Amino acid sequence: MAAVRAAAPHGVARESELVRVGLPSATVSKRCRVGGPWRRLLPGVILMQTGAASDTQRVAAALAYAGGDALLTGAAACRMYGLRRVPPGKQIHVLVPASRQPATAGFVLVERTTRMPSTLSVDGWPTAPRVRAVLDAARRMRRLDGVRALIAEAVQRGLCTVDELVAELEAGSRAGSARPRRVLRELAAGTHSVAEITAQQLTARSAVLPPLRWNVPIYDERGTFIAIPDAWADDVALAWEIDSYEFHLSPEQYDRTLRRHATMLASGIVVAHTTPARLRREPDQVLRELEAAYRHALQRPRPLVFMASAA
């Protein structure tokens, strides 16, 4: 049985591999009968236990089913990379060379491709690079906000850049590319999160606010850097901050955000604050509050602060 256990390090093995190490095919079939100690998890793939497979066993089974040159990609690979804004579901997406013929089965989505990427090992699993994994997941998402959340998180956390994502999108299939293409245009325009994209669309509706600048450095009259607010109305020196603890990766980063706000206030900048949750729930009220902050800023002398282009 040592050879059998070695063929199934996660309790999952291809039936052909079990036979190769000396277990008769009839024995495998007998153990997979109703009430037996094993079961067939996928065509030709045996789970050597009763009950539900663990997440690890499902990944092992997907790769065993798809073959030795298969790679994890899409949502499953994004989870391997630690991304949280991943679409829910148990489906495991794998890439195989176009010359091979395994079909999608059970919880395994098999994609044949002429553009097999290089293989990375993530927690011991063969995995597509981060850029490919993110876009393979995004192409199959139906909600634009979900695509925004996934891509924005990947960029914010430094897993990939907008330029890398654009290059990969242009090199790949156009199927399912419309939503990620739109999100990448938005990110390239200067918005850094889903909340900022929503905010940009909201302020475009206003008859009061001028066009806002997004993520531009602000300096004082001596050329000393002050901050990079999320949005900036330069005519009245109004900063708008989309505050969310969720998008800060540590308490230290959140503390730096609070210090940045204090620095802006000390420089005479009017600072308006909104949470992403309120942007989603109360967009009209948020817009009214921002317009009121703009009118308030208009009433006081503008402080001597400048955008980077004017510094």
C-alpha cells in the first residue's frame, strides 16, 4: 500500500496511476461502489475516502484530471495569490495546451489555449502568473462592479500593474474582455479603487462641481509636499477622501491616512470624507454633501496650495 499512498499524496489519484503502481482495476472499481471506502470524484480520478473532498483535494483532483501540464488560473489561482475580491463558487479553472482534449467536467473548467503561460509554484501547485489569473477570472465575471473590485485589489496590493494587465488583455482572446477593458481604462484615468470609480461617475452628474482631478500631488507655496487626495477641486482647494479601513493593509497605513488628513486641514484645505459603503447606499446624499462642501470652500480665501502641474 506504500506505493498506492505515494501515488495519492492528498488522498486523490488518477485511476490509471493506481493501476500503474499495482492496484488491480477491479479492486479500484470495488472500492468505489456504493458503500465502499472510496469514490470517483471526477472521471478517472479517485478520492480515497468517503465524505466531501477538502479544498486541497479538489485542487489536486482538478489538476490530476486535466493532466500533468495543466495550470491553475482564474478565481482558484487568485485565491492562491491571496486576493479576496474573488467571485464565489467552487469551480476550479485550469489551462491546458490547445493540442490536448480534456473536457470540462464536474467542478473543473478546462480551457484549452495556444498561449500557455509560464508555470509558477504557489503553495506547491502549478499556477498561472498573477496577471493571467486575474484576467482569466475577470473575463468570466458578469457584474462590472465585481470586475472592478478584483482588478482594483490586484493593482492596489501590487500583484500586477495596469500596464501589465492591458498588455495581457491585448495579447489574449477578446472573449469576455469588454468589462475588464473598461475597468482598465478607468484605472488608467487615475482612479485607484472601486470606490473611486463609483465616485468619479457620481460627480460627473453634478451641475455644481467642476471636473475633479484624481490622485494628484498637492504642494504648499514653498514647494513642500502635502498629500495626494483621492479627488481635488483646484479652484477652491477642496479635497475629497474616500475613506475605507478595508483598503488599508495595516493599522500603520490607516494611521498615515489620518495624519495626511490633518496635514491637509493645517494647510487650509477643505477636506470632505465619504465611506465606500455610503457611496453605494446613499449616492444622492453623498453628492449633496460634496456640493455643500464645495460651496463652503468657495466662501473662504483660497489657500496657497498647488497641484503638481502648477507647483
